[in-house]
Amino acid sequence: MCISCGCGNDEATLASALGQLDPAQAHTHADGTTHSHAHDPLHAHGHEHGQGPGSAPGAMRRVQIEQDILAKHNAYAAENRQRLAERGIFALNLVSSPGSGKTALLCKTIALLGGQAVAVIEGDQQTSRDAERIRATGAPAVQINTGRGCLLDAHRVGQAMQTLGLREDSLLMIENVGNLVCPAAFDLGEAHKVVILSVTEGEDKPVKYPDMFRAASLMLLNKIDLLPHLEFDVDAAVEFARRVNPQIRVIRVSAASGEGLDAWLEFLRQGLAGAAAAKQEMRHSFERTGAQAEAQAPLP
């Protein structure tokens, strides 16, 4: 059992988790490391605990607490999304199992993007090793350590965004905690979830962990340079992913050899262009609304 998930926890523990989303309980250090002194938020699951005729009052209370927690989390995610949209920032939530190669792929991507402004939020249970690797590329990075928690939450991501001082029309990459379960249900305000599946894992991961692949817009099939040395069925992996999410896009990549990275970079550039265009349209809409209100105002 993880402390983020809370399955099987008693009602007192569930109730105490509501306080985790209080802004006073999480903070960012001067070195860019953000953490909380309280427990991580619980997340609500697709199933409901004890609902239905004859269910115990305690079970109903538990469901209500979980719903309250998720609603509060979603409000923070909506705030993040609005702030990102106003500045034309294209944000991605990178999710995967541990060891899929997320950080290596990020470092390679930052190098290939050249002068494009990129910032990174790193999520791990302990250490700042990944954030240090990102900073070595020249990109700013904030490390969030979740302790026993299994995912990043929208509130702490919002705090990290403020610490980074994100530039307009930039790219924000959020590298979530290595976990194919819990982060699937949590919106951070990103434009897309990008799930990374390494060929060193089983090709049946998409059907074993369908919620994550269903929530993702894009699957990066990573480390394909290793295929000659492995018994990994690429076609089966893609078929399994599309079985749970027919709309998912798949790009085969290798940070080591560079194969497939052109398609990945094009995805990023299209997203950046779309975010910048949406920002301009939002501003023009505000201007038109203001002009209409001024025109309709009564004369003095």
C-alpha cells in the first residue's frame, strides 16, 4: 500500500489527507527542491468503496472524502492549466515505469531543441539526481521529492511552476514519479500525458495497466536500439496499446541512437505552435470583449 493511494486506510487517515492540499503544508527550498511535511494526497479510484444498498456509513464517508480530495486536486490542476494557457506554455506529463529512460530521453530532447526555452519539473520519492542531470543540459529544473508518495500532485506542480518562472511560449516537461498506476488518475494541468514504454519491459504492459495507456495521448516506445538483443514484440505492444486506447499515437524512439527523435521533436514543435496560437487568440478575445463592453457602456 502506498501513502498516495490510501486503499485500505482507515477513515482517520483519509480525513487527515485532506489537509495535504493546504498550500501551507508544501514549500520550495532555495535550491529548487519542493516537498511537504504532510502525507501525500489520496486518489479516488474507478471503483467505489462500499456504495450501494446496505453499505456502512463509514464506507460512504470514505467515498465522500476521496471525492473531496480529488475535487480539490482538480481545482489546482485547472488553475495550472489556465496559467499555462495565458502564457502560451506547452506542458507535458511524462509517465512510465521506473527505468524506462525518461530522464535520458529528456536530456537528449533538450539538446536537440537548441534555443527553444524548456523547463523541467522532476518527481521522485528521494534524491535530486534527475534534476541535476537536467540542469547539466542548461535547462532549469525543480525537483519534487514525494517521500512515500507515488505521484506528483497539481498543487506542488503549481508551486514548482512559480519557482521556475516559466517563459512565455516555452515547453514545460513534467517527469512524474516512476509508476504506471497512480498518476493515471491525476490531472496536473498538462496538455497531454505521454507514456513511455521501454522495450526492456513486457509488451503486455498496456493491457496490464490500461488506465495509464488510456489516459495518454502519445506512447513513446523507447530504447528501440536494443531490439536486436531482446525478445520484444513491437507489433504486439502497439496492438495492446491501441486495444485500450484506439486514439493513442505511437512513436518509436531511441535516445542512444537518435532513431525516431525527429517525429518526437515535430510533435513538440506542433504543440508549442498550438499553445502560442491559443494564447494569442485568448488575448484577442479579451480585447474584443473589453471593446464591446466599452461600446455598450452608457454615456456619462
